[in-house]
Amino acid sequence: MRTPLLVLAATVLMALALPAHGDEWAFPAASQPGYAPNPTISFKVGAMAPDSGSSGFAGGVELSLDNPLIQTGYGKIRDQFSYNRFDSSGLKIETLEYNPHYMVPIGERVWVGGGPGIGYMFTDSVSGPSPDLWTAQLGVSASTVIDHLQIGLEARWQWTEDQRVGNANGADNWLTMLKFGYAY
């Protein structure tokens, strides 16, 4: 049930935001007047619910910045590079992810958005096979920056290759995390 809701939320956010302003897109964004990468480094805490094991604590770090290639007419594309780690009930999952989210402002300092992503997963299971897997994901996020403090929330569903991990037929998973970071 969560996956269809996530897909619907991301689609609605992007569909509402894209035509909202008729401003022009620019490529490459980094060469445009006023472009700034706005880098942020964040620590993430939350929960992961993998198909191949029980839910539990997950943590990670993230580096994010405004996309240097594409500047949208309204909003922005925020590139998020993440490392996430989960270790529960004999299953360890580590992911490296790239998630570009199309973000739009909904308040003075509040941004919401969503988008696809790709990644790579390293698994270690005491109950069976532990393959390394390519991943694809779809997520939504919200964040605010107050002075240099960034606070955010993200949720995403991740699909993996159809291989056995531990006792299950894959490591597809749901991840929900709070972010606390420093915005430069």
C-alpha cells in the first residue's frame, strides 16, 4: 500500500509544480548568473523495512547540492548522494544512492519534492545468500534551512534485482529518515 501512495505523492507534486511558472530552463545551470550549489552535509536517522528481514533502525549520511547541469524555471533539482546502513536480525544492508529530487518552495524556507534514484546495495545475511545488488528507487522529501541548520524528512521505496537475500526473494525496502545537517 505504501508504494502506490509514494508514487502518487511524487507524481502529484511534480505535476503541480512544473507548469506553475513559465520561466525558462537553463543548461548548464552552473554557468548561469546567480547559480550557487548550496551544499549541505546531513546525518540521517530512521527506520528501514526490508522484504528480506524485520524492520529496524537505519542511519546514514548525505551530501546534497543544487544540480549544476539543469536549472528549472521554477523550483530546483536537488542532487542527494547518500550512504545508508541497516543492521537487524542477522541482515546487514548498506546502500550508496543518488536521488535527484525536483523541489518546490511551499513557504518562505520550506521545500518539498520527489524524484527517482539509482544506487548499489551491499548485503550480508546469516540466513542465506548475500549478493550485492543494483537498485532503483522513488522518493519524496521535505526540508527547511534555518540559518545554517537543515532539518528534513525523506521517504523512499527501493527496488532491487530479483535475487535471494537471506531467506527472502529480494531486498526491496522502504526507508523513512529524519535529516539534520549543516547548509553552507
